[in-house]
Amino acid sequence: MTAVLAGCGGSGDQGDVTLRLVAADYGDTAANSSQKYWDALVEEYEKEHPGVNVDVSVYSWNDVDRKVKEMVAAGRAPDMAQIGAYADYAAADQLYRVDDLLSIPVQADFVSRLAEAGQVDRVQYGMPFASSTRVLFYNKTLFARAGLKAPKSWSDLAAAARALRAEGVETPYALPLGPEEAQAETMMWLLSGGGGYMDAVGNYGIDSEQNVDTFTWLKEELVDKGLTGPTPPGELNRADAFAAFARGEVGMLDGHPTLMKTAAAKGVKFGMVPMPGVDGKAKSAMGVADWMTAFKQNGHREQVGDFLDFVYSEKNVLAFSREYDLLPVTTSASEAMAADEDDQDLMPFLEELPGSELYPVGRTSWAEVSAAIKKQIGSAVAPNGNPEAVLGQLQRTATAADNAS
């Protein structure tokens, strides 16, 4: 890759250029901060490109999207931003098109499902940077005590939850519909019920018959029967659910790769299976991606493209994915991970990625819709909740937001 980049010439022949990149922190301690990853990568790149300096600022996920928004509003857009969403900037014509930046081999290497999710009106502006899928985690010790096998369908899951409850497990299934990440748990269940956020023609379909049936089943078969634990689902956040699973207090929950390390560190023996569907495996898993974007304002298109070609080399994509237990966003790195015995713990997630469905991040309305879901969806399964009414209200919110955008 270095040889290919060096042959391109352009970056170093036009005087010194400083590229500014704002990135999110995937680490949970100072020892594994993403700043260390970027510092090492930039040092290697700059050695081969003496005319280009890359200045990287890393912020927590609580701050990074806001920081970039403030920079853009102040007329000081970074050259690149690795953040959670891109559609608003693309709609405002502030981003480079991906095919104006990356070499053809690098652009073609993105996992197709992720590349498609980075498009607005069939033009790709968002470059997937990190991805993950979700599977069902279950506590092997608790399951063995209750004589259970991993569930393959909703009826299996409900039966397992009842058996766990009979064995004294306080939270047979953790259902985090609290404000932290309710949109993820919601989407996983909608997909498992044959629905989703969007309909077959690409419009919001939140109140579809399948989705109403899914939340009615959740309410009547899990929540109302006391199988989701002492904390109401609308008040339970993902981080708290993960922590409880790692303490051995939860029988089942949907999780992403980072839960493996957390649970293993606490000595919890767990298994992982695809998310059950109504009568078997769900039609598709939920995928999640974070995005690299490149802003036009500073005009460093050639240098930015050259640097990002380097960022997306197989070696660098693999290094980042392995450091933070995430899935590669390129086909070459995915194939390398699948072939490496040391990466086999990530295979259940990697196998789900090609057919996964992602949030509708290419719509500028999604931020408003996601916020409404976080605020309201928990009430659908509350004691006096009405799934059809709540999903109907969310559909009206989504339609209005889509029309306004």
C-alpha cells in the first residue's frame, strides 16, 4: 500500500499541508484511547509523505458529534471527521463524494451493505469506519441450571425466560428501552418480527402490522409476565443491562462484540446465537456503522483522499478492528479476520454483517426520529401501554420529519 501511495505523487509536491481530523474515542481507558491508534498511524503515514502533516483531535462519543457541528457552524470545518452521522452535512453540500476521494480499489473494498448505507440519493458521502452487528447472548451457567438450550424462536425465548424466572433469575431477558440506545433494541426486535423502520419502498413504516405485532408480543409475553427484570424497560439503559449480564444476573440479552470482553473479564460463561425470529432465525440482524466524512471547505481533496486510502488499507482496518473488538468495514480485512484463528470469537458477528440492516442514516430526518424513539418507545410496553398507539405516534413524527427535510 505504501508503494502505491508513494507512486501517486500529488500530496508531497504541492508544499506543506496540514490536514485536520476529528475522531471519536473507542477506548475505555487512557491505555487504549483511540488517540494512540491515530498517533501511530499518522506517524507512519507522515514518514512516507513529508509534505503532509495530519493533526488528529480525539473526543469522547458524548462530545464528538457536537464538536464537529460547532466547528462547521463557526466556519472552521475539519478536513475529516469520524463521527456518528453524515446526512445533514451531505444535504448541505459540505462533503466530498467518496468517488472524488478514494482510489477505485479502496472504494470497491467496502463491505457493500455498509457502502450502501453511506449513500444519499445513491451517492456515497459517508465512508464506514467501524461496524458491528448484534446477536443474542445467554448465560450458559444459568441455562444449564434450568436445563435449557439456546433459543431459536420467540416461543423458545419466552419459554426459556419463564424457566429462568422459576429458577430465581431476577432478569431472564434484559430489554433496554431506556434513552441511551432504545433505537437499537427496538430495531433488533422489529427485524426479528419481519418488520423494520422502513417499508419495502423506502419510506418509514414504523407502525406496520408486523411491528405492532412485535411490540404487542413483547409486552404481553415478556414484560407483563415479569420476565424483563425489576427495572421497567423504558428506564433500563444498555450500559446497565450489559453490566448486569457481566455480573451474572441476566439470562439473555442482545449484545455487540464489546460485551464478550466485559463478560469474560467477570468470569461469566456465555453463548451467542443469532437473534431468534417469530418461527426461527430473524430475517436479518441489525448492523451499526460509524462514519468517516471529508469536508470540502479547506479544499484538500487530493491530500485527504491519499491519506484515507492509507487509513483503509487492510493492515490498518484490521488493527483498529482488533483493538476495539469491532468488525472490519472492508471485504479484504473481513476475509483476513475470518481466516485467522485468533479472531474466531468475532465470527458470530462477522457472519451476520453481509445481510444486516442498518439505521436509515442516509435520511436527514433520522436524527429526529431516533430521538423520538428513545423518548417514547418504552411507554409501548409499560403497564398501561398501547403498542399500536405509540408506534402510530412515532410514524407520524417520522413522516413529518421526512417531509420537512
